[in-house]
Amino acid sequence: MEIWQAIILAIIEGLTEYLPVSSTGHIILGSAAMGIHEDPFVKDFTVIVQFGAILSVVVAYRERLQNALKLGATPWLKLGLGFLPAGVIGFLLKDHVDAWLGSVEVVGWSLLLGGVLLIFVDRLWGRGRAQDALNLPYSKVVAIGLTQCLALVPGVSRSGASIVGGMALGLSRSTAADFSFFLALPTLGAATLYKSIKIAPSITEDQILPLLIGNVISFIVGLLAIRVFIRFIAQRGFFWFGVYRILIGSAILLILASGHTLKMQ
């Protein structure tokens, strides 16, 4: 992986991590388009560059997070419970998840079907009740955490799964999106820490710079994406994100059906 390729993948990560379009799926597609899909380091980069995206949430929501600190352990306990299902299932299925990370076909189907579901949910439950995202009932927190497990399949989208789960439980678009952002802190944090510890002994000197630059880029782009995204969904909802997913997913499947085979090794 060259520096310019790391920058492009980091931009993709920052733009898509908090949008319901699947950052992992887009990074898989981006790396395949650049011809680096067979580089084993790309999978590691995909996870570790999420650290910059985590910091973007901390900065964007710093005031609300500071206020949550004054409420004691309850908000953090709820985020921990929301993360637990994906953390446990992700750990148990980590080998399968790594295999799924190589399939462009899985990404195509996930984008397509997820787009249909996103449009359906937005139309059916798009007018839920606004609530404090850091003070949801425990039952809703656990339920959203379970829906987040669907994002272990590339192309589903972690934010998309948790937002759909929240809206299906009666949350407003903005509240569901806010909770999805907060839930990213333990979810992405745990995945990044686990991957970092796992590959630390094997990281080479020429891989350090792409990782550093990638995290800086994903932080900056992620911060901008969060602010634009919140304003957009407040005005227009998730319909166009669903349309985008359907178009991209259909295009991928049509390309594969025509005889092209892109699969990360």
C-alpha cells in the first residue's frame, strides 16, 4: 500500500463510517479498484484506521460526553451493554468475519438488501420520538446492540444496522443516529485495540506512516461527515441513502455476473 492509497482509503473510512452505507464495504471496493485487495495489510488498515473516526465522535459530541460524565456510570454502563452482543459474537466468529472481509459479492448483496430495508424503515418508522440518546431504557439499548451484530457481515453497515434498530423501536432519526455514534466508541474502540495488539509485533516501518496518516485523515473527514449527516437526515431522512445502497449494490452484482471476479485474499 502506497501513501496515496492509504489516504484514499482513509477518506472512504471517514466519509462512510457514520453513514448507513457501510465503511467496510466501501473500503473493500476501493481497495479492489486500486488493485491492492490482495495485500494482507489492507484488512489490518481497515480496522486500525477506525481510531481516527472514533476521535471524530469524541470531538463532535464532547459537550454531551462531558455532561454524561456528571451522571455517573449509568450512561457508560448502557453503552457497554449495547456493545456486548457485537463484542461477544464478533469474537466468537472472528475467523468467519475475516473470511467475509474478502467477498465483494457479499458486499453487493448486503448493500442492495440493506438499502431496501433502510427505505422501508424510514418510511414506516421515520417519525419516532426524540429522546436523550445517552439515557435510553436498558431494553432498547440491548435490542439495538443485537441489531448491530448484523454489521459483522461486510456491506450491512454498523451505523445503518443500529440506526434501523433504533427507529424500529420508536426513536426519532436523530436520536437513533446519535446513539449509533455513541455506540461506535466501545464497538470500534474494542475492534481497533484488539487488532492493534494482534498485529503490533508484525508491523513494519513502512506501514507506520500509512497508519498515522490514515488516522489523521479519517478523523478530519469523519468530523465533517458527522456534522453534515445530522443536518441532512433531519431534513430529508434516510431515503436517498437507501437509494444509493441499492444502486451501488446492484452495480456490483451486475459486474460480477458479467464475469468479473474480485475477491480479497
